[in-house]
Amino acid sequence: MLKNKSHHFNRVHVLGTRGEWSLKWDAYFLIETLKTLGIEYSESRFAHKQVVYLPSRYGAPNSHYHLLGNKILFDFFHGHPDGSQEAASLFRRICNARSKFAGIRVPNSLMEGLLIDNGFEGKLFRIPIGVQLEWFPFRTTEAKRTVRDKLGIPQGAVVLGSFQKDGIGWGGGDEPKLIKGPDIFLKGIEILQNEVSELFVLLTGPARGYVKQGLTKLGVPFKHLTNVHASEIGEAYRALDAYLVTSREEGGPKAVLEAMASGVPLITTSVGQVVDIVDHEKTAWISEVEDSEAIAHWTLRALEDQTNTERVVKKARAVAEKYSHASLVEEWRKAFQPIF
């Protein structure tokens, strides 16, 4: 337990608990960690000489919490300045506001290296985006059959999953968010369509219009689960034969450890935490960014060589257990120790 007898800097104000769907859960798990560590927390937006934890990099450069003597921390999951003009502009503003920040949490070595190269050394702590193991049990054949019956998915189908938001905005998502690679996903599916009989795609998450339209044009059947609570996504994984991450850049993504925990073969581009925690052909299958042919190739490999795939998913589960939220508590203790 961390203790501070002063009334100053003895509490963490966690913002973002009422924010966007993914950030809300980041805030939730941070609060659960603070409880475990015995650190007081608040969800109030008013703070004076306390620790203020922002949910993402977007609000960091404009934050004025330092004017009230607060120590500002925030998550920087992704947002390489080479990715877009918007990312470059935001990154410049974060660099210009460097003196405001007491600490920045990065989840992977790629972001850590970027920020060190831009003068943030000494302000960083690297803690991966964890997984709530209880929500993602290692699936069984019976569980797979049961979930498919419940969702109306043919038992004989080869079901590939994609569960992340990949459209711009919070509407239908007809305009693709290219950093998430929905175009790469569709190209991979198009290749697989010619190799796999009864191909089926299971989607969750908001703003999936671009992918849904693309699948319709390809004639690939799909099901889109909407309004799925975070604790219920584990059920969707149990219906799958494989999960695909086709992003150009990521912080995690969360789906990497979720699929690995669930015992679902993971085929992913080399992004985010993948570069730190995944071993190619040992715990998942990795392709270069924007390589749809490699995505399709490794998906076929995972589907066809079931004996090897069973070994891979068992090793992947062991990795996921190392990065559960509960297993990362000590890393958070180390991160907060110098802040208080």
C-alpha cells in the first residue's frame, strides 16, 4: 500500500469514466488497480494539488490541471506523427506541453522509443494494456457449439472475427478509419474467400459500416453484434475459428490478449504490443503491416494445421495470463511510487 500523510497528492482523479466505450474501461480497470494498491481515487473533475489521470493523449496538451498544482498523467497508446497530419499536429502540441506532465504511460516499446527520442525520458512508464481473464475463458469445443447455436451461426462455417471499431466517428462508420486497417481486412477476406468454403465473419463494435458494405459486395456472410458489453465479448470469441488484427498502428490492441486468452488462433500485423509479447508461429502468426496476402496465408496455416494450432493457442493462453490486470498491479505500484 502507498501512503501519504499529507492532504496533497494523496488521491488520483481518474477522468474518462463516462467517456468513449474503450476509454471508459481503461478508466475502470485503473480504478480497480488503485483500490488494490490502497490509493485513494476520485472521479471528480475538480482537483487541487492531486494526481490527475487523463484517459488519452487527446486532451493532454490543452489540459490546465497543472495550474492548480496538480500532477498530470496520461495514456499514450498510439499516434505516431508519421501516421497522419492530425497525429503529427497533436504530437507537436504534446511535445510543446512537455513541462506540464508528471508521467506518461505507454503500452509498448514502439511508443516508448518514440517518446524517448522526443525528450520524454524520465517521464515514461511502460505498462501493457492488460486483459480481464475472467471475461475470456479458454474456449472448448462444446462452448463453441453452444455460442454458434445462440448466435445463429452455422456449425460448419469457418468463422473469422474482427471486434474493433474501424469507421470514422460514432455513426454508421461508412468512412474507414484506415489506421485500423479495414481495407486490409477486406482484401485478406477476399483472398480467403477463394480458399475457404463456408467463410463467415463475426463483427462487434460500433461504426463498422465500411467493413459490412465490403463483405456484402464480396458476398461473404457476416453477423454484426451491437451493444455488446465489454464483459460479454468473450462469448463472441468462443464462436471463432480465428481472429484477425489488420491495423497499421495500435497501442495494444486489446483484442490481441483477448484472443490469446480465449484460445482463439490470432493472426495479426506487427503493431503495438504484438512486437513485445507475441512470438511468430509460437503464440500467434504475424504479418507485416499492409500485407493482406500474408494475413490470408497465415490464417490458412492456422486453420489447416490443427495439431500445431492447438499447441500455439495453449502457449498463447499462458502469455495472456502473464498480462492479466491482476498480474500488472505491481507494475502500477512501481509507476505511482515516484508520483506520490
